[in-house]
Amino acid sequence: MRVGIVGAGQLARMLLEDASALGLEVVLLAESDEDAAALSAPHVLLGAATDPKALAALAAAVDVVTFDHELVNLDALSALEREGHVIRPSPRALLYAVDKAQMRGLCRVEGLPGARSIVIGSREEVSLDEVVDQLGLPLIIKTARGGYDGRGVFVAEDRAAAGEIISSIQQSGTDVVIEEHAPIIRELACVVARRPDGEMATWEVVETAQLDGVCREVLVPGAFAEVLAHEASLLARRVAELIGLVGIMAVELFETPEGLFINELALRPHNSGHWTQDGSITSQFENHLRAILDLPLGRTERTAPAVAMVNVFGGPPGSPGPEALLADALEVPGAHVHLYAKHARPGRKLGHVTVTGDNVEEARRLAWQAASALGTPVPQEIGASIS
């Protein structure tokens, strides 16, 4: 069986690892032969993820097409699906990860919990007074399409700032999603895998720490009530059914004083699921491949009492890359290092570290010790709690 992956970043690189173990052939659609996954893939097509001809060439070479990211051409993918190519997840499901306005619309129609929001079309007049009357200040303003890892998400403290941000987004030709600034107690995520026949497997709900819109750590178990974990898992499964998911989906959630809010969806392996590589019976990457190929899903139980995952980031200018510091990180007891073969630069995500242990505090401390040894600056907000 041949799997085609649109995109060749670190997620595709890690999918390659599990595809190899399952004896699968993989063909990548990469924008550059220097992309992280392209460096280790035997079959690479060069082209943009939005190029209909490149997507058609990939689909013609494989049995099923899947994705490393959501910056894709839904119209071209829909046309390929109509021609009989297997696209998983389908363009109809991908829409809710590609377009935040569509995702918010789904939440409203289906009664799924989320922050109060207003969607403004790219050419639509907006009354800031009406928006502020409904949602208050400050406002969270997002591009409907094209944003990820905090990009395309803005905080407006007043009407003037909101007006400038909205105008700038509209000029780029995309709709605008405006949300209330909900008070967040903590951030959670639930990853679910679903086969074409509806069989599902979920991993336990995790606690994540996001700084500047980017995930810094994932803790399992998280410091939240069991009832919230149960509710989050039910929400993830419900969304998977509603959109007809095939493959992996991560549901990002906020715990607020009003309960759980759905923040965003990702229909691909997700940073919040990286802990499953070393801390679960079956990783998110393997179960994604199983799901899109309609193979039995693997068990998702944790393999240790606690798991911590910490992302590796580039340090200040002139700092050595993590490859040069690998020996120091591997000295940390229990550290599993996953590097993405990316050129180091300040603030760039270069890999991650997982540690399993008897308690989450110790696993977290060791994971940060290893990430720090790899050159990752420890954020002030986190450093005080792990020292």
C-alpha cells in the first residue's frame, strides 16, 4: 500500500517512521528537497500543496492521500476525490480545520461549547460598537484561513486596534473571526482516531502549555478534574462523527469558569499527541496510518504512570543546533529525543523530548532538563515551577 503525504515537515517525517515499521511505501509532496521529511524519504515529488497539478500527480502515484498540514487547496482535493482518488481525511472534513469561520459555524449549529464569536466576511462592513457590545474588550481576532502556531491570531485591547487588525485581515482576502476574550484556567487537548466504518480510539485528555500561541509542553495526566477529561473525550468523539473524520484529529480546548470551550481542530497528527510515541501502546502516527488505510486501530493506554513532552526550540543567534548538544541531552535519565533535522534559528521548533516516569512533576523536570541541554531557552513562566 502506498500513502501520499501532502507536506514534508516534521509530522510527515514521524509518519515515515511508523510507515516503515508497517511496511508501507510513502510518497511525499514537498515544496523543497530540504524539507525535514524529504531528507529521509525515498519517494519525493516537488510542488506546492496548493498546486492542482502537483496534487494530481501525488494522487495518481498512491492509494490514499493524507496531510502534514492544513494549508491546502480544498477545491483541487475535492476534484480529485470526485475522480475516484481516496483523500483521508476528506476535503469536507478538512474544511473545519482549514477554515476557523466554518468551525465556529459548526459549533453554533451543533451546540458545541465555544467562546462567543462573530464572523466578518472579507468584504463586509463591520460595526465595532456592535462587536464590542456583544463580545466586550479585549477581543481575540483571527484570520479564518492560513493561521497556525499563533500566526494569524491577534489580541485587540481597544476599538482602534481592533479596527486596524480587522482591516488588515480583510485586505488579505480572508474572512475574520472575532471572539470574546474568555478567561482560561488551563488548556487541554484530546486526540482521536477514526476509521471509515466509524470505529474510534481516543487517547486520554492532556494538559498543554501554550506561550505566544505555540505549544511548549504536554503533561499526562493533567491537573484537571476527571469529569472534564470525560467531557472533553466525548466532545472529540462527537466532532469526529459530525465531520465524518477518517484519520487523526486533535481537539484543542480551554478550561474556563463556564466549563470547556472548543478552541480549534487539527485533522492531522498534532503536537499535543507527540507524547504517544514513547508513552502510549500505539502512537498517534501509527493509528493515523491505520485509520486512513482502514486497518484495525491500536490500543491507546498510557504505558507509564506519567508522561511529559517538551518542545525543543532554537536558542539565541549564534547558538549551536540541538544536534551538536545531543550527548548532553541523552545523559538525562529516561529522555527520548526526537529531532526534526531542521536548521536552527531563534524560536524555531526543532524537535521534542519525552520522558516517562512515576509522577508527572519529575517527568516534567527531566524533560525540561533534556530540552534545555539541547539549547532550548526555558520560558520564565515555566522555569520557576520546575527549578
